Amino acid sequence: MALSLPVPTDFGVTATYHRLAAIQANWADGGCNVVLFSYIDQPARENGAKPIGTVQVTLAAPTDDLTRAALYAQIKEQAEWNAATDI
């Protein structure tokens, strides 16, 4: 599972494929930081390309459900990610 959304990179190309790479939940203060690896597209990822960027997304509060599906759903609730589609 991953997200599809055009996101400009520092390299002047657009990354369209984003997958979860890491999560850090702060249970004491609430909040969750998620790191996504970004690739030019899904075939690049499937063919072993390295990520061309990373994106950090801060979620308001950690959820009890830390499955990939639940995290992707929370990411898509963020304004800058609400146009993303599951792939």
C-alpha cells in the first residue's frame, strides 16, 4: 500500500509515489510523526529505485490502530494530502 499524489522535490522532478518509512508516536503529549519515502512513480519503486525525497507528516494524535492502512487514512485527512489516492 502507498499513496499517489504529485509532490515537487528539491531535484526539480515530481514524486508521485509515497510509502510509509517510519513512525514516531508521542504517547505522553499526543501526536505522531510519520515519514514517507517518495519516488518518481510506482514502477521506479518496484524496480528498486532509491527514494528521491522524504516527507514528514505530523498527525494530531496517535491512534490505537497503527496499521499501515489506518496511518495512510490519517495522512489523507491532512489538507495537503486529501487529494492523495491509495495505490
